[in-house]
Amino acid sequence: MRRAAVASATRPAAEVPGVRDEVLRPAAVAKVWTGVGAPLETMAVPGVLLAPGDVIVAVELATLCSSDVHIAAGHRSAPAPMVLGHECVGRVMSIGAGGALDVSGAPIALGDRVVWSVAVSCGDCDRCTSALPQKCRHLRTYGHERIGAHWELSGGLASHVHVLAGTAIVPVGERIPARVAAPAACGAATAWAALRRAEREVPLPRSIVLVTGAGIVGLSATAIAADRGATVIVSEPAKKRRRLARFGAAATIDPCDGGALETALRGLGVEGVEGVDIAVEASGAPAAVETALTAVGIGGVAVLVGSLSPAPPVAMDAEAIVRGLVTIAGVQHYTGDDLREAVEYLRGAWGRHPFEDLVDPVLPLAAADEALALAAAGGAFRVGVDPRR
């Protein structure tokens, strides 16, 4: 990339008290998206301005989410240039003045292996103080922001990430494999938030849960719900993904088969029910959204998490929603507590369910263009990028 546009070495010294120039030796390297159809450009970052509460994390593994693919393809509006990627695990290499705290309030130490939230929140606005930090008035998000003079290392396709104060940081320890930990800050945390929202209306134990979309969010929701005592049915059109849905699902169905859900319910010995208790829509496909809305029975809840790109409107039978006392909720991102609890869940669950198999292949940072192409092809749940290779 043209260094004159982004070179951090020429920045003026910080004038804010507590902010210091942190020299990176060797210089950090990031892959920068400059626009649709253009190859990623390599950017060297020899130093950053490290504010109090900030940390620098050396990336162990980053994984590519569908939102990265949508941005790169131009299906989702985004400012260029930017460093894509918001799913990472890595080690803390430097800490700002006065130290930094994890989401539980404990001090972060050099060498800690951590994941962090996609969102950076101010903590002071009306939304942050109303338990909606993921919708902060001053929100910034990793992997979605234009490179700025004081935040060059803002995404996961890099050797290092500059994790800002206001980010929920969660230590993961040494046992959780990188392929499980990296996508936790999207897939598992979003699934946890979706099910937490559903439980405002319906307790998970002994409930019937329909998950539409067997991607990483859907499979994470499947495993969490099943482990908490729910009977889970996964609806997924791709035969290969249905075969791989080994995450505690009691049944998998093809949504193209109009009677598949009723057949599955009969097979599970719950014939005669008027619908599922909880539907988690994790694909974003309009047909799947309609399925989720119509599948919920009286007093149930449909949680929509997959609709994050423009799509055609969906049909809704408002009378059925009203008469059925059905709740419809939308969930985007999650809170710091959701991420912490999702990581705690994964500490035990990665040995029970094949979460590690969901990230394959893993490519070096130099092959980030190839990794994006593989992710766009749709065959992999997640493609990984290891900058240490």
C-alpha cells in the first residue's frame, strides 16, 4: 500500500496525557482492503499511539466471517481502506499506561491469551448505560472501520491488533485450541446472546428449538441449547452442512421439504405440538426468516441474528403473531458478559462438540487474498489466517 497514505512513523507525538508512542519491533504487518476487486495491499506499521487502557495483541489466529466476505465483494457498504477481520485470538504484547482490565474487571497481564469483542463502546452514553453497549452512540468496530491516523491496526488480517479501551477483553487460557477461540468473538458469543434473549420468554431446558442455518452461529446455538437441555432441530438446505451438524441436534431437516419440520417433530415423539418454542434464525435468507416466524408456537419467540445484509422483504402473518402471543427479537453483536459466558462454555464444550473442525483451511497472512476467495466460495464454515506462518 502507498505508505504516504497510512505511515504511522510520521505521526506527531501524542499530546494527550498518558498516550505514548509504542514502537513495534519488528514492524507490524497488515493486509489492507482498498476496494471491490482490488487485491489486498501490504501495510507496515512501525508504531502506534497507545492510550491508557489500550493493549497490543499479537495475533495467533484470525478467522474470516461472512461479513468480511460481504464487504470485500461490495455487498455491504464499508469505507476503504480498512483492515478486515474481527474474529481473533492472540497474546497481549503491550499495555497502555495505568494498565488494562478484562471484562470481569481483573488486570490484564503481558502474555495473556485473549479474545475481544467486535465492538468498542464508550461506556458513558445512554445506550451503554442502558445495557446496550453493542449499540453505543460512539461505536467503533474491528474489521469495519476506515484506517485512521491513530488506529491503523484495527482488524484481524494483521500480525497485531490495537485493542482499544472500551473493548470487552476475555482471557481464554492455554487449553482452548486457536481454531475454537478465534471465532468465539462472533459465532459463539452471538449464539449465546441470541439464546439469552430467547430465555426472556421461554426457558431453554425441555424446550423445542429450531435453528435455521447450519453456519458457525447456528451450530454454536445448537450446541449451547442442546447442552442446556433443549431438543434442537437444525434446518439447513446444504446437504453437506446437514451431515456436519454434529453439535447435539436431535434432527436435521431440509427446508426445501415442506413437511420436514412436522415429520421431525413426530419422529422425536412430540407430535401434536403447535410449533416450536424457540426459533433462532442464523442464515439471513428471507425464506429462512419466514420459516422461523411461522414455526413458532403459542407464547414462543423467534430470534433473528442472520439478517445483516440487504435482502428482499419477508412476508409475515401479523394476525398469527398477535393471536399466538409470539415475540420477535433481533440480536446484533453481544455484550461483554455474553462473550465471557460463551468462552466459559467453550472451555468444556470444545471437547464434546467438533468446534475445532469448523475452521479449515488455515492459510498464512501472505495468502489473505486466497483465504478471502475460499471464504467467498462458501464451502468452509470458517477460513483461518495465521500471521505467524
